[in-house]
Amino acid sequence: MKKNRLFRLLALLSICFLTTNLQSQVTIGSNLEPNLGALLDFKEKTPGIDNLTSDKGVLLPRVSLTDLKKLQIGIGPEFIGDEKIKHVGLTVYNLTENYSGIPSYLKKGIYTWQGDRWEYMGSDPSYYDPVNKYLIDHEGNRYSTADFGEAGVWMTVNLRVRSIDPVRTSGGVPTAVLSGPSATGFPWAYPGPDGSDDADPTTFNADPRIGLLYSWYSASLREAGGAYQGICPRGWHLPSYVSYNALVTEITNNMEKYSISTGVGAGAAMKAPQELYTGDENKGTSKFPEDGGFFALLAGLRNHTEGSSYNFGKVGYFWTPGYPTGFPGGLYVSLQHNDASLYSGNNARADKRQLMSVRCRKDQ
């Protein structure tokens, strides 16, 4: 009986001891005391002059991520609501690669959950591949590109970046800061049918090639000196209307290279051969982006005051870095659903706070 009581007492003390240790700081790899600021300290030895504590590392769980916007690993359940906040800091090693760019670029490496997205913790993913003709920006978005002869290399889908590339190659210093939909200052917004909300991503999620809409301030970033890199990725810039006119000349002279039909105007050859609203007249003849066509989707614009959408599916507006002397607006070029021309020049100007599409051209 006494032995049983002694055993029970020892068992109880052991449980209390283990519980106390589990709730305190812990060292894994040795019996050394953990550092004061560490809940969990991995070390095999006391650091010497070289400050080394181990000859081994921590092996992260190897997983398969499929969507950077979802807190979901492999075929496991998707966590939503408060769970997305509770899991901030969750870190894994992803083995899945996705180069489609939809919804975003995925590469092998370490990712940490930030509450609304998985963030790649490795080196910057920015990359341009002239052989396979694609560009990846600093956020991991992938864009098809094409060589338009003397007019240069262009993106063949609309820009959809949400932040400024920290590497500036234009020689200028940005003086604007991006903010989200409906925000004051220098915003971006989602495109959508007339009457839709500027924070509604439905249209964008259905086809990210349509890109986001930016104010002139966001697009150009008001950089001083050199070409306007603006919101474009490193090594690329916001093209001028002169560059757009050179693009028109190239497409006009080599229509069969860029268009599924010949004998049409350059504007028609630049527009995507699909409709964004009911009506066949807005279809263009551009080849698909992967085949070297300009493939302009007519995303319309959004008003800077209430975020209303105008001319979605009817007009594609693209900012340039120019602004005419004596007029407080910025210059843009446009493609219309019922016209085969590209409109540009000093008459194509608008309030710099309006939100329009952006295409980028590679630096020469």
C-alpha cells in the first residue's frame, strides 16, 4: 500500500514538473539554458567566439501550396475567418511551382503566412526571360511579353502590381506612395462593369490579364529625370505616346505578325478578339498574348471621386508619363470598341486622379 502511495506521489510530481517545463522556455538539442528572449532555443553547444551553437539545422515541413491568397496546404482544409489571423507567422517550405501567373507566381522555397497571403521569404522573384517571353515582377505576378521590332519589347497584358518596385532603374526617385481601392492620395482600383464597386475583384479574378487601374500619379510616380519607370518593374518604364505611335507603325507594317486578320487598322489589331460586354463590334483581331499580340482588353476607367466605372468593354485607356504645359491633366492613349485607330497626343488628356490601365515597355 505504501509503495503504491509513493508511486502515485512520484507520478504526480513528475506530471507537475513536466507541465511546468512545457509552459516555460525550452532548449532543444542540449541541456543548456535557453537564451532569455527565446521561448524555444535550438542549440547543441555554448557559443564561442564564432557565436556558433550547432552543426545542424531545423527541418521545416515540406508542403504543396496552390494559392498564395488561401490558408490551405495541399488537399487539406482551407482556414478562413479568425483562423487566418491566428496563423500569422506559420512557416513552411513549398515544393510546388506554378509559372502561370494566375492567381500568382509560385516557386519552391520558404513561405510565411501574413494573415491574408503567403509571402515568399527567399530572394526577390523579379525576372525577365527573353527566350520564353515572360516577365515576373517583384510581387511574383507573371506577364507575357512580345518583341515589336523597332517599337521595342512590351508587356502583352495589363499591369497588376499593387506596390512600388523597390529597385529603381530610371534614375528617378518616386515621390508617391500607393494605397488601396477608394483611398485618397495615389490609388489603384479593380476594373469592372459600369456600376460596379472599385474594391470588387470579381472581374479581375475572372481574368487577371485585364490588370488593375491606376491614377496618373501612381502610374508615373512623378519621377524626376530619365525615363519614367513609374509603377513598372525594374528595367521597364511607362511608355510615352511617341512610343505608342511607334508601336502603331510597327503593327501597321507587319500586320500578319500581330493580328489574326490583315487589312484592318492598327487599333483593331491591338484589341483582344473577345468581348467584355454584349456587342460584337468591340472585338479586335489581336493575336493572343502568348503568340505576340498586343491583346488590349478595354477596361474603361474609374472616376477618382466616387470610384464609378465608365466605358468598361468600350474603351481602353492607357496612361503615359506626359502632361501638357498649361493643363493640369496627364496624357493617355486610348482604343475604342467601334474604331480601328489609336487615339493619342495633347488632346488625349484627363484629370491625373482618374484611374486607367498601364502597359510597360522594356528599357532599351
